[in-house]
Amino acid sequence: MSESLFGATIAGLGHIAKEAGLPPYAAQQLGDWLYRKNATSFAEMVNLPRRAREWLSERYSIDTPGPIKATESQDGTRKYLFPAARGGFVEAAWIPEGKRATLCLSVQVGCKMGCLFCMTGKQGFQGHLSAGEILNQYRSLPERDTVTNIVYMGMGEPMDNLSNVLESLELLCSPDGYGLSPSRVTVSTVGLLPAMKEFLERARCHLAVSMHSPFEEERRMLMPVENVYPLKEVLAVLRDRPLGRQRRISFEYIMFKGVNDSDRHAREVAKILNGIRCRVNLISFHPIPGTPLAPSPRETMERFEQELKRRGVLTTIRRSRGLDISAACGMLSTRELVRLRAESE
């Protein structure tokens, strides 16, 4: 099976163009066909010599498979299932809201992080997505032309697949790629510090940190990463690094009934975020099978929000979307895996 050229950076295309006997500027031509004109075959690349097109087609493909399954919510959210090259599946969610439409991308098949509340983690880790596979969730999305914002908050931990994530961001935000503004892209992390530092140095996109509890022991119960990279160390890095006015840090806080939703928690969140210019996004938990956790009532979330605002923390309750189609990360792909295993038995 030939290697897909889709997902190669302009620098990478430059090396390939040289091998094909093309001049250096052919890298931009190839990138234009791949990322601006959405070519599906080398035959379409009519400004390249025929011999070069034949050489490329013998060694590479332009493989951008579309979604194999889609579900739509009553609120307009659509969730798409994409096949992954090494088997398994990943999900992308298109979330329209007024003039804004957000695309949530996946970066791994499964996940290593093992968070108690996450269905993707229960699948176990199956593999990294290439830059092309990450980008294809945008490239092959039926609603691609409506997308205004992109969040790397789907399946997998972006900082655990940093090289491919950075290449995909380069192509998303480069004038030689899709030309999106970095201010329209947010990348999430549970707090893998070495990779997070590199991301802050090399990318210009926004960063979202999964917090979910301000207390060490409690966060460790929810998120095993606390054993390796404690939240206090993550906050110290963010506090010490000037990020500029154009870059935003947000903290994601899923609220669990009776676990992390008390006034005591709100006070501590405000305390530990002191000195960091940020926003806190409060998120209602989407229940998943096999977990003792339950979502906090709406009135509890509103009280939590008001307590944070009273203490000077910019806070938003994120609207729940796609509840009727089980839009929590990993649900659709898990069901497809279960179905295939049942059919093979």
C-alpha cells in the first residue's frame, strides 16, 4: 500500500519534489493542490510535468477516506466515525451554535491516560494518528466550509502525540495550508509537562488544561497523570511563561455530583489560579458505562460559576451538546468496536 501524501508539511513536500526532479517551488504547488484545491488524484495537478505526476502516483496516494458512520443530535450536533490506518476508529464532532461552528478532532486511537470519567481511556491505547489522519477529520467533513473554530479535544491526548499534532497545526494555520488563524484553534492536555512546554514554544494556538479538581488526592483519583505531573507544577509553568495578549489559557472542569462541585472546591480553584490570565469552562458530565460518577445538577453548576466569578475568575458553563447521540468522546467508536468483535465471533 502506497504512502499517503496528504498530511505532509511544505518542508516535507520539498524533499519529495526534489526526489521527483522538480524545482523547489513545486513544494508550494503540491501543497496548493493538497490543501487549497483538495485534489483527489495526481492527474489533477496539471501545472506539474506529466512525468513527475506519474512518478508521484507510483509511490504515493492521496488517501483521504470519508466518515463511515454519522449520528445527528436534536440540537444539531453531528458526530462522525472515521477509520484509522492501523485498525480501530476515531471520532470527530461538528457542533454548530449560531454563527459559530466548532469541530472537535481526535489525535489517537484510544488513550493511555486512563482518566476515570473518559470512555476513550477504557478502550486502551491502540495507536497515534498521523498528521494526515488528524487533518482528514477536517478535510473530509461534510460541513467543512462552515467550521469557524477547531478544538483538539476528541479521542486521545494531544501532547502524547505532539509531533503529529504540531505538523497538523502547521498545515491548518499556514498560508501554504488551510490558512486558519491560530486564535481559532485550541489544543487540550491533561498536563504532560515536557510536551506542553514544547507546544507553548512552537505553536501559537490556545491551550486548554484539564483540571477537574484543585485538590491533589482527588485529582489523582480522577486522573492518574497527577502522579507524574502534578497540577501545581503545570500551573507553575503557565504562571512563569508570558503568553501574550493574543493567546488564551483555559481550564476544563467537568463537574461530578458530590465529588468536585462544592463551594470549597470553587474557593480553591480561584486560589490556585491567582496570577494566571485564564478562563474556566465548567462542563456537565456525560455519563458513560462502568463509572460511579454522576453529573452535578444545573443549580450546583450555577452556584459554582457565581462563586468563581465573585472571586474574579472568568467562568463559563459550557452548554451540553449531543446528549441524545452519546456525544461523549469514545462512545461511538467503542460501540463500533464491540459490534465488529461480536460479528467476528
